[in-house]
Amino acid sequence: MENFWQTFRLPIIAIAALILVVGSSVIFVPESQQAVIIRAGDPDRTVNKFNPDHEFGQTNAGIQFRIPFYERVQLIDKRILDLDMERQQVLTSDQQRLQVDAYARFRIIDPITMVRNAGTEQNVASQLAPILTSVLRQELGRRTFASLLTAERGNAMINIRDALDRQARNYGAQVLDVRIKRADLPEGTPLEAAFTRMQSDRQEEAETIRAGGRRDAQITRAEAEAEAARMYATAYGKDPNFYDFYRAMESYRRTFEIGEGETSFVMSPDNEYLRQFQGER
């Protein structure tokens, strides 16, 4: 055995060195990761970089090569990452203090920029967290508490997302979504006062609507009465005799209409009120 080692020592060492070099030059990039090849401390190129146009399984993930001992590889998550904001107190434009709990979703789209400016995904999240808090304070500070309970809340989230995304591009990240999980008033007197004020506002709004309805009803009734008077005047102008007859019949009906009891009328045949029963003279 010793003679074998002495005879084939150099070939064995050469083969072992070759295996070590080949093994060091081969890297495996998973489908869910993107790799940055760092050459002499500076990011040089990427492997399996995120591309929205590439379908799963059609990327260049898998076995790749590098220059051993000169290039190193940093794997970066290709999936959507979470950014949870700690619960913060935010002051709205109507001076309501809200306890806001929000989160964001982002992904790394420029790994080289991320490595240069942040280093790791965790550092990106650490850099974006205070920015999210600041942007959220500014945006909600321009809105009332009641507006956050309406569709306007969606517009606020879009503005926050866009503002955070502009800052995230400095770290090679793209912000996909920002959402508020909860926005509550502090427990105690502020919460009760807010509910009372909201109830008063709704009651005032309801009374305004009812007043508008009464006003519209009066206008409609006045217009209808004016139209009826116009029609009566037109009809009277066309045939005054028929108009007198019609009005007299209406008066007779209302006067002699039989009710629940019995009523007797004693009138002279020559009474002017009964002239329609007397015929033409």
C-alpha cells in the first residue's frame, strides 16, 4: 500500500484537487431563489433573476458554475416577502388618535442593487419598516377617522404603497401591497366620544335628508296645485256652464252624502243652492 501511495501520490493529489475545484465551481440555484455572483467583493451577475414573464419551471434555475475561490454566491429569496409594522398610534386630521396595525408585501426584483445597498432581505425589511411607519402617518394624518371606514381607505392604501415603493426601489425591492389590519380608537373616553360624535353626525345627516324631502314634497305639491288650477281655469274658459254644473254636483255630493247617521234637510225649492235641479229658466 505504501508503494502504491508513493507511486500514484501525485495523480491522486491531482485528481482530488480537480474534484475539489470542480465541486467548488458548481452551484445549485433552487427555483424559489435567485443568486448573485459576487466577484472580488463586488456583485457581478445574477442567476435565475425574477422575471414576471417567465413561467415556473422555465427559468435558468438549477446547476450553474462559478470561478472557485474567486467568486462567491449569495442566494436571495425570489418569493413575496412580508413586512409587518409594529402597532403605532396615528393622529388623523380630525384629531383622533388611532391604534394602527399594518403590513406590506414586497419582493426583490433587482438582486445586485439589493446586495450593494442593503446586503440581505432582512436588512431591506429593516430599512423599509420605518419608512412604512412615516408614510402611513403622513397619509392618514391628512384624512378623517370616518373616511377610513369608507372606500376612501383603499385610495389611502394605494398612496401609501406607491410612496413606499419609490423608496424600496433604492434597495432593489418592489412593494406589491400595503394593508391595514386594524385601525382602532384607544379604549375608554376617546372611543365613547368618537361613537357619540359619529351618531350625532348621522342624525344630523338624516335630518338634512328629511328636510330636503319635505322641501321637495312642498314644491311638487305646489306645482301640482298650480297645474290643477290652470287646467280648471282652461276648462272654465271653454265651457263656463259645464264648469258651474260640475262644481254644483261636487257640492251636492259632499253635502247630501249619507253618513253613519240620518240627517234631514229642509230647504225651499226656490233656494239658489238648488238651482241645478230647477233646470233652465
